[in-house]
Amino acid sequence: MGHLPGRLARNRSGLVTIEVAGIALAFVLLLVAAVDFSQHVSAVGKIARAASETAKIATQFKRLRQGMTVQRGDEVGVLFEAARQVAQPLDIDKVGAVIVTSVANSGSGGSKVAWQQRSGSSSWTSRIGSAVGGAATLPTAFSIRSGDSAVFVEVFHTYQPTVLSGSLFGGDPSGVPVYSQAVSRPRFGDLTKLDP
């Protein structure tokens, strides 16, 4: 029995195996977290680009018509299709939403929501305002002069991190909300109403 500590001290092969396994596990967890973080950054970029590009497209129309199915090419549905295309491979219809809001300042009462259309999940709420004719909440340092209008595009998405790195994103099992907003002033018309 007296020789047992000496034999354990000489036989270190088991200890090296445990050390390598611990280092390998830490490396794998770090690698998964790095991949997850890069995918989150990519999702944020895609959502921001979808909002920006959709706002640019909206302001190129002289008029927009109601309708989600694209038949003539001037329906609001064109904007939602553009956002879907730019955000690919993210599914913004299933775990997100796109909200397009026209805001106008007629000179009396400040900026108001002229119209709003949405696509995707109804669980998301516009940060601009949703009541047509109601006051619009504009971003800081942004204003609309009397007689002018602007089109806001809000894109929402829920990023779902892997189980291993979920705690890095707050540990919320329902996912991490990603939001982006873009605004553009109409170029050829005021876009304060949707044609039927």
C-alpha cells in the first residue's frame, strides 16, 4: 500500500488524457460560440439591408396600390417580396415581420401615420405607430417638414442561437429579437395614400 502514491505519480498518462479532453471541450464550445456569434452578426446585417433596400424601392414609386399579390408591379406586396429576397436565407415571414408605414405632416398636428401595411408574424408591433391618422413616433433627430412625407420600413426577426451558446445571447429560449428600421423620402410622389 505504501508504494501506491509513488506509482500514481509515475503514471501520468491518464492525467494527460483528462487534460486534453478538457482543453478539447473548451475549444469546441468556443468554436460553437464563435460560429453562432458570426451567424447572429450576419442576421443583423441582412435585416438592416432588407430594411434599407426596401425603403429605397418604396420611394421609387409614384403611387402604390393595395394588395399583397404582385400582379401589376405597383402593389405594396412588391415591397414585402423585396424584403424577403434581400433577407434570404432568413425566414422573416415565419419568425419576423416587415412593416411599411407612410408618415405625413400636413401642417396641422405634426407627423401622422398615413397608412401602414405588414407582412409576417402579427406578434411584432411597429415602433413608428400603428393607428392610421394617429401620431407617429419618429426617430431622434428626424423630422418631417410640413407638406412632406416619408416611408418607414421596419424589419423584425428572431435569431435562434444554438443550445450551447444560448446563454451568451441572454439565454432566452424564444430567441433573440433583431430589429432594423430605414426611412426614405418619396422621390416622385408623396405616397400618403394607397390606391385601391
